[in-house]
Amino acid sequence: MSERFGDQHIEFANGAIGKTMAFESANPVNYADVIAGTGHDRKLEIDGKLFLPPQPIATPTPLVIVVPGSVGVAVSHLSHAETLTDLGIAAFVIDPFGAASVFNGREPDSVLFCRERL
């Protein structure tokens, strides 16, 4: 199992250092829960890293949220965040699966991870 994104120390070449921040999110079982607006009682704390630019382009500093797909946080997501901080824009990279112990679209240790589908 790989180290969770939130536990990693990440520093860009421009000096921006990722600060781990957590927040509560809904944790629906399937798309039907999302569409029906049910399952709000299932919560999960997820996290991400906030990267502040060394030289913001404005005050307040603009922010772009980087949301990975089913493969989780990849090098390309961090590359986008670094480019944004180079431009003076803050970036928040969300790790949507780490808190649920899902890596690369699968639970660790070969446990089958599946969600109901419509």
C-alpha cells in the first residue's frame, strides 16, 4: 500500500509547500443516492493539499481546485498545481479516495471495491 497523499511532504521547485487540509464530505453508496438526495448520513473526512504561490498575482489570492479522477492523485495533477503556483495562483489538490483507503481505483490488498451501478 502506498503512503496517503495527505501524509506526504510535497514541495515545488518554486518553494510552494503543500499544507494538508481536511474537510467532511458526503459518502454516497451509488449514483442513485446522489440523484435521490439520500444517504446524507454517511460522511467521510477527505483531505487535500493547499499550495500557496510564493508571489500571488492578486489579493485575495485566486485559487484553482484540482480534482483527480478515478486513478487518484497523479504526477500530472501536481504538475498542474505547480504551474498554477508559478503563475501566482493558489492550488488545492483534493485526494478523493485516500480517506477511504482506495488507491488507483481499488482498495488495497486486492480487496474488491465495487459500488452499485444504475
